[in-house]
Amino acid sequence: MSIYSKDEAKEIMSRALKFSSADGCEISLSGNISGNIRYARNTVSTAGVNSNQNMTVQSNFGKKVGVATIDEFDDASLEKVVKRAEELAKLSPESPEFMPPLGPQTYEESKTAIQKTAEITPEFRAEVAASSINPAKKNGITAAGFFDDYSGFNSMMNSNGLFAFNKNTGMNFTVTMRTDDGTGSGWSTRDYNDVSMFDAAEASQIAIDKALMSREAKAIEPGKYTVILEPAASIGLLGNMFRSFNARSADEGRSFMAKEGGGNKLGERIVDERVNVYSDPFNEIVPTSTWTGDGFPRKKIDWLENGVVKNLSYSRFWADKKGVDPVPFPRNAIMEGGDASLEDLIKDTKKGILVTRLWYIRGVDPQTLLYTGLTRDGTFYIENGKIKHPIKNFRFNESPIIMLNNLETLGKQVRIDGNLIPYMKIRDFTFTSLSDAV
Amino acid sequence: MKRRNFIHTAALGAGLLAAPIPIFGKNIFVEELLNPGMDVATKKALADVALNTARGLGATYADARIGRYLNQYVFTREKMVQNTVNTESFGIGIRVIANGTWGFASTNDVTPDGIKKATELAISVAKANSKIQTDDVVLAPVQGYGDVSWKTPIEKSSMSVPVSEKVDLLLEANARALENGADYISSALFSVNEQKYFASTEGSYIDQDVHRIWPTLNVTAIDKASGKFKNRQGLAAPMGMGYEYLIPDKSEEIMGAGGVVLYRNRYDIVADAIASAKQAKEMLTAKSVEAGKYDLVLEPNHLGLTIHESVGHPLELDRVLGYEANYAGTSFATLDKLEAGDFNYGNELVNLVADKTQPHSLGAVGYDDEGVKCKKWDLVRNGTLVNYQAIRDQVHMIGQNESHGCCYSQSWNDVQFQRMPNVSLEPGKEKYSINDMIKDVEKGIYLVGRGSYSIDQQRYNFQFGGTLTYEIKNGEITGMVNDAAYQSNTQEFWNSCAKICDKDDYRIFGSFFDGKGQPSQVSAVSHGCSTTRFNGVNVINTGRNI
């Protein structure tokens, strides 16, 4: 039994808490069942199912903290794990940044768990693989893909009366389609809380179409180009930018968000004024848990409003030190988009490049948030509103900050890796060299 | 049962921040790291339960891995300990071939009954998968070794060193860095002990005790007025060693160019922390590089990562065949290039070897995770591609009948698959010092340590930066430069190799958490080389004004 109901979780943690004699005790209980299937060379390579359940107990005496874990929940085991955490706490040095457990909190519900996803079977996973492999074979293409799904719960309780519970489900799918002669490659990805929104055949067909379209790619000179970035292409750069929205590293002077002369960039405009980004655990398309690991409530938070930095995340420790309210790091990012479809964006482009995805993105300079990486699995030259021909892949060196200052058009939003990101047309995106990789 | 948690730390430096560190198993008391665990006779009896059950259910092959995986991670920043983690994971993984198809199952119920059930599950997985399998598994023959054992040759187990001693050392390094101008410092120590027992129907019962260690540090220097900051990572390599790696020894230090002190088989973390602070401050005022063609002199702790990315990964046979196409990618080094027998991977100076036996390396073990005795073999000889990295069920695809012995699983509950062995560049035969690499360079750059790194999915185009970068003009180091990264193509790069220092400069670099596969598994691997020069490589300026 890995997935407990709210009442069951509450009962188990209440029993554990009774064994606590520390100044403070915080208990987390979680469990999940996950399954996956992997295929390559047009055949299934591995498949598996895992389940786990785990309790973590954190006890503190003053600022001395100990942590212990266990996966059995009878009374003897619960007593053992609580006593172990307490013994470890007594042996530990003081943790200067320890924050005591929060008091009771109120959380609103977010619909993160969908029963149909929790009921995914091995047969369903095999059908997903078949939905890629069968059409691939018919098109002279070799499919390689990975589908995984999970259903789980997270809950916590502490000695100050806090209780939180969340159930969640999800699935992720990626597929790479390569032409048998190795000259074309296409890719697509999907992720949902609700598997009924997933169409494996549709996603596979997009990758097949891109593979076929990307054969006989032509080399064009590296340089600055107008690009249309699919959300799967921009999310890597945007994700790295979002991770810099941290008050502590900014205040310490060691992030892009640090300001000349000290302090941080809160209130400064850093990107085009059409850029609005927020996080929202209650968004129906990308719902997330409404509380953080220590039980702090998550709410809708604006991060960029009209290109201006509206919030930075503050841990409880840093907020206390700075005399402000904590702002938890978000679980999703929602970037407002426009009405234009991908086809509309292409139609409105005189000369440009359509990018399916970016790969092997690594930081080059944390000062400017400069990143490098490469285009992959479908890069196309656009001329006079039409895709003219596939082009060889490029290496880029670009900062998401520069990219969002060079914004031309925002298109429709798409769910990608649990976020909502629009198609984007960007001018002067910097490609620095050519790659022969297909 | 599977427990897997991840932690994030700043101690590894900016380059690795995106990669969470996997933690397996349950938290334990530090004393429990020294428990001997299950005795070998019991492991053998239990492994036989798996093998006999598998045979009885029609398996044509079976192996069982009883694993106890111990980790200790200690994290500090400035004057405080951030976290110490001691974990243990214990269980058994059983792999079988039934109906010509692989099946795998694992359990932490290491009892005859638990093992029997897991073996039955592995058989049922194999039989179910055989319905969609197109070709039967073909295993290269391997000798049954009987009862054998192997242990990493360490002088002092890191697990036996009190946490307080480790904390004191890290905090001392932090304090000295702060005294010498660092604004911030994070440091960490990773200690790993894999106690692995392998048994197979081939007649092997192999008991191994594997140790690895990795000290890290990351220093930040800040100029508040300009808002500039610079990071300098430590120059330690993760090693297949015990705590002795952290006992300084002057005879294991190498004086690099530009006054940089480099380390071979012993590391002085305090001295490196002090140097890091001074060099990070120096970076704040260093000039920006001028883009163009340069001769590159690459220090082993830097070149190791270039070898890893441009040689190690593209010569993994499973990548070449397409098994990794949906994740890390495929390879430019296709089968026809090996078959041709004359594919010019680099020029004749370039000899790249795979070696699972190299002392102090992360990949060194006696036997791999499918019971094959480890060895050394050529990948590139005199510049020509001569082999890949392959395991028992792959080598027949390249016309060979002996596994290379590079099969690995990160734990008992993950299935083993082909992983990169240590891949190293042989030192030059002529006697050359680091200064010999530099003295006849008109316009060059000396790169030390790992920095930014990125390579495409077929391993053609790459871009690398270093921890420390120095300009060379007319045979001399003229000072530090910022914003330098080199871009090249694997084949062009290895053909631009101009000169390699001899064995006296040879040392190893390592990757402690190298990821591969879906679901992803980590492995640890080393890359040895001497300081090497590459002529006429394209260097770009990565500075931007925002």
C-alpha cells in the first residue's frame, strides 16, 4: 500500500508525533506508484513499475536538528524513527539557519490528481510504445521513446499543529524519430496531470513529420537570426532564468539579480514590457501542490509584470533576516502569450529559423545568464512566410535576458514540463557555430 | 521498493547546479557505515536461491547482485555545516534470460522467500517481453571465476574518519579562503562505498568492496561597486581512493603555468581554497579575451572533461546503435567507421585507451556488474578508431566474442547496462614539461580545471571553458583572461593535437555523477592525460553587456 488517503496519512503521522519529546518535530509522509516503458530501434527495451512509501522525521532541540527516515509504519517502527531523529539532533552541531516548525496553515485545494492517470496499466504503456513504433516502421523511421507515469501523495504534520496533504498524478512522454538513413530527426514531448489529454499517436506523428522534413538539411552561416522558438526550445533558457529569481544570492551579490552597488533588481525592468510571468498552483492546466516542503502555503505570485521584477523568492530564513514575508520558490511558471498560432508566426516571418528544441544547455556566465547549447531534432529556415528547407543544427550562445529584450511576437501558450510557455518570435538570436549532428 | 531522493547544493559550482545529486537509501547513524554487513557465505547461499529458482523456471542465464551501498555527504558554507547525510541501501537485483529475452526484478527483502518471489517476477517480465522481442539475446562467453574478491586499494577508508574531522577540514578550508579575500565559499565531501556481491549461472561468485571520494569547493569573489562576481572551483579530482587523498603531499603536487598548483594523487584542500580566493579576486580585474584562433594548452583537470564528452560518450556502443537516441543521442562514430579500419579520429599522436583497472580511478573494479574480469583496451590507436565500449550482449554486433567488461548499475534495484569505462589519453613518448607546451606558442591560451561544457547529440560540435584561463604570448603566460571558451569539432580537434607532455605530468580527472539512460542512472568515471597542446582552435568571447 503506497497511496494513503488524507485520513490515513493523518492517523499515521499523529501516531508518530506522540512519540516526540523534542522541542519541535516535523513529519513528512509520502508514497507513490510509478511505471515506465522505454523503447529504441523500434522495439521495447525496458519496462518497469516501482512503488515506494517513506516517512521523514525532523526533530529539533533548539537549533540542533536531526533527520531520520523509515518505510514501515507500525508503532514500534514509528517510535524508532522518532527516537533516532532525536538522538541525531542531540549529536548535531547547531544549525544557525534552522527555522522552527510553522503553526497551523490554511490551504486551498488544487486539482493535481486525476484518477485515470492513477489507473494506467502496463498494457496502456505498451500501446503508447506501439503508437510510436508502428507508424515509424511504415515511414522508414526508427522510433526511440520513453513514457513514465506516477500517482502519489505528499503529506506533513508538525508539533505546532500543522497538517498538509496533497495527491498528485502525472505523465511524461518524449519520442525521437530518426529516418533509417540517419539524415533526419524529429522529436516531440507531452506532459499532463490527466492522461486523457494525451494522444501518443498525435505526438508521435509530429516527430515523424519533423524527421521526414529535416532530411537533407542545408548549412547556413552562423550569426544573429530571427527565430521562432517552440516552447520546448525556450523552456530550457527560461527555466534557468527563473532559477535566478532568488533574493539571497542576489542580495549576496552573486547572481544576475544582484545590483551594482549592492541590493537586488526588485522593481527594475529587465526584459521587454510585454513579458508577464507568474506562478499559480491553482491553474487548471498546470496545477501544483499548494504548500512547500515545510508547509508554507503557495499562492499565485507575479514574477515579471510588464518586464519588471515583481518578486524574488525568499526562504523563511532569508525573509526573517531581511524582515520581509517569505516567498516560496514556485513549482510552475506561466508566461502570458498571445493569439498567434505557430502557423501565424511562420506566416508573418520574412526570414527566420524555426527551432524545435535546444539541447545540452549549460551556463557560460552566471553574471549575464549566458548559456550555450544546440538546436536539435528539427531546425528549419523560413522565408517569406513559409518553411523553405531544413537547416543544419547550430550552437547558440545566448542569455534569456537578451532574448526577452529582443522579443518580436508572443504566440499561444503550450504546457511544457509542468509550465505554460508561449511560442515566441525573437530577433537577433545568437548562433555561434554549425554542428553536423542530426 | 525504491527510495530515491535528491538534494541540491552550491558546493559543486555553477556548472553543475542544474544537476541534482541522487541520494539512495535510508538515513543511518554514522557508526552504521562501519558495520561489516552480511557475510559472504550467507550472500552466496542467498544468491544461489535466485540462480536455482531461475534455472528451475527455465532461464538459460541468471545473475544476482546483492548490494549494500553506503554514502556519506558533508556540506558546508562559510562558517557553518549545512548538512551531513549518511545513507545505506541494501537489496538484491536479479536478471534472467528466459525465452531469449532479458527480465529484471529487485527487492529489499533479502530472504530466501523474498528472493524467490523477485526471481519469479524477473522470469515473468522476460517471458512477457519476449512476445515483442525481435532477436534473442546473444551473450559473449565468459569464464566462471568461482569464489573471488576485489577491493579498491585504499590506505584509509573515508567511512572510518569521524565526521567531525571532515567538518573541521572543510571549515578550515572555508576560513582560510575567507581570510584571503573570498566573499563566499561552499565546500563538500562525498564518500561512497559500494559493497557488491555478484553471482551468475556461469559459475562466478564475486565479492567486491569499492571506494570513491570527492572533495569539492566553490569560491565567489565580488566587486560590489561594479556588481561583478567571479567563481573559482576547486582543482580536486574525484578519485577511487580512501581518505588518504585528502592528506597533502608535496611530492604529489605539480606546478602548473601561471603559478597554479595542481594535484595528482593527493589533494591539499586548504591550500587550494586559499589559491581559489586569490584567483577569484584576480579574475574580477582580468581582461576579456579577444576572439580568434589560439593554440590551446589544456591541463588534465580540464582536458579530462573534453575526453569524456568527445571520446568517452561517442564510443559507447549502445549510443552508436541507437539505444540512447531519445535521451543523450547517438554518435558520429558509426559502425561503418570502425569497419573501414582507417577512420582518422585524431592524428598519429592520439592514443585513447579504455581501462577498468587503472589505479586510483573511479571506474576501477576487478569485475564488472555482469561478472566479466576487467581489462584495458584500445579505442583509438595512432589516431585511428579501433574499438568501442561493449558488454556481453553487444560485442557480437561488432564481430567480437569477448565482452569489454564495462557493465554497471548504480544500485541493486536498477538493471545493469553499458557504462563508460575510464577513457584516457596516453601520455607523450617524448620528454616534455608543461613549460615545453607553452614556450613555442606565439598566441595561445592555457586552460585549467572544468568550466562550462556542452556538446551536440552526435558528439561533433563542442564548446568548453575552464576554471582558470591564462593568455600565452610569445612563449610566456602574460596573465589571466576572462570570457574565453573554445569551440571545435571532435575530429578536427583531435587532429589539431600538437604535443603531449610525458608521463610525469599524467594525472586523472573524474566525473562523479555521470548520467545516462531513462530512467537515468549515475556512474563514476575517470579520464587520465598529461597537459596537451592543440593548435589553431577557435576561441570565442562569451562576455555580454546587459
